Amino acid sequence: MTLRGKSAVVTGSTSGIGLGIATALARQGAAVMLNGFGEAGVIETIRDGLAERSGAPVGFHGADMTKPAEIADLMAAAADAHGPVDILVNNAGIQHVDPIERFPAERWDAVIAVNLSSAFHTIQAALPGMRAGGWGRIVNIASAHGLVASAQKSAYVAAKHGLIGLTKTVALEAAGSGVTCNAICPGWVLTPLVQRQIDNRARDQGLSVEAAERDLLAEKQPSGRFVTPEQLGEVTLFLCSEAASQMTGSSLSIDGGWTAQ
Ligand code: NAD
């Protein structure tokens, strides 16, 4: 499969899962617009390294995905640089862990904005061009928490369940147009987002980081292993393939058995 000639946007791709997916898309030849936060020099090293290794055009736009005007600018910049967006991966996400009585309203708003509303804005911007071209792939990075809940993650669980609902609605509205919309639901992936939770668990329970990591996996993920960003990149490539052209509105669990329980 080659994605040469396709224009892709991956939100939140300066680290973790988004970077794994952007790498997989660029290696198949897609022109990729990266997005996310981080130190400018580090991001430029990532962008330049990916462009060199893949031979594909790779750009960067630092839109804050809580801000609709910046999201509009990201989508316009991607289309200007690489052509109308064919592949949209809504991946940017943040977490906040607190019981609901103590959950700061400002963190609720931020989690919903980044993890859910940003996907509404990017899809609204990209879908007309995908329809016009008769081909498009929208991949929403939800979570096992889009299917089941955990205590103390009210905003994240609500946003991820919402993202799966948005996925289904977009799939229905786009059905028959050549555009598909699916969600990927990873279990634990060892990224900075999860490392923070492991470090907090180690601190709160007086454990070593290794013991906290084992506990975290044992609690939810029967395989006892982390999912990797590279594996999620491969799943995204599958969703971009011809084999997946009739697959739309689906939620794919890649979670070591988490949601089979
Ligand atoms: P990460 O912290 O490594 O990466 C998050 C990315 O989003 C970074 O590039 C960051 O800069 C960017 N980002 C955060 N806030 C942003 C904002 N306001 N505007 C623009 N970019 C922003 O996290 P990750 O684990 O790779 O998470 C990626 C996605 O995968 C998230 O949606 C997360 O919910 C989901 N997910 C992660 C796991 C896991 O175990 N790590 C499991 C299931 C789902």
C-alpha cells in the first residue's frame, strides 16, 4: 500500500501515539502535518527527522486544539501545504484524574475541548474536501475508556464515549461517499500521558516505578503488556487501506483484553 499523494493531519503528534501514527503514515508516503505542544527545537528535530527518514513532506502547525480559530488555521495550513486533507487522525488528548467532587471545572472544560470538541472542528473543516475528492479516512483515537469507565476519570471517560458517538454519526452522514470514520480504542500505551499516572501511583502508594507499572497493567490489561504506538500506526494504515473501505462507524479495541472482561 502506498499513501503517496495523500495529505494527512495528525493532531497531538509531537509525542506518543500521535507520533507513532504520523511516522507510519509518512513511511507510506503521505504528506503529514504534525501538531502539538513542545519545545520548538525538539519539535523541529522530530519534523526534520521524520521527513528525512520517510522522504515524505512533513510540516508542523502548533494549533492549540482547545481553540477553534487555531484549529481552523491548522486545517487551512495543511490544505495549503499538502492539498485537501485526505486522512485526518484526531489524536490530541489530555487526562485529569480526580474524584468528581474535587474535579476542577476548568480541567473538565479542557479535557472535553481537547479530547472531544477538537474532533468536531477538524472533521467539519476536512469533510467537504474529502467528499469532493470521493475518498477520505477519519480515524479518532478514543480509548478503552470510550467503552468502559474507570473511577476518577469523569471528563476523560465522558469525552471518549462522546468521541465514539461522534464517530458513528460522521460514519452515517458520510456513508457511500468514499469517506470512512472509525475509532481506535487503545488500552494502556506507555507514553508521557501514562507515565505521569504511573509516577503518581508510585508516589501515592509508596511503590517503585516498576511495581507501579506492573500494578497498573495488572488492574486492567490482561495481557500484562503495553500496546505500542507502532502497533497503533499499523492499525491506522489498515484503516486507510482498500480492505477497510467498507469499515465505518466501528470502534476497534487494541487493549490486551481490557474490554473483553
Ligand atoms: P501524549 O501526552 O504522549 O501525547 C499527547 C499529544 O497531544 C502531544 O503531542 C501533546 O502535545 C498534544 N496535546 C495536548 N494538548 C494539546 C492541545 N491543547 N493542543 C494541541 N496538542 C495538544 O499522550 P498519548 O498517550 O500519546 O495520547 C494520545 C491519544 O491517545 C490521546 O487522545 C489519549 O487519550 C489516547 N489514548 C492514550 C492511551 C495511553 O495509554 N497512552 C490509551 C488510550 C487512548
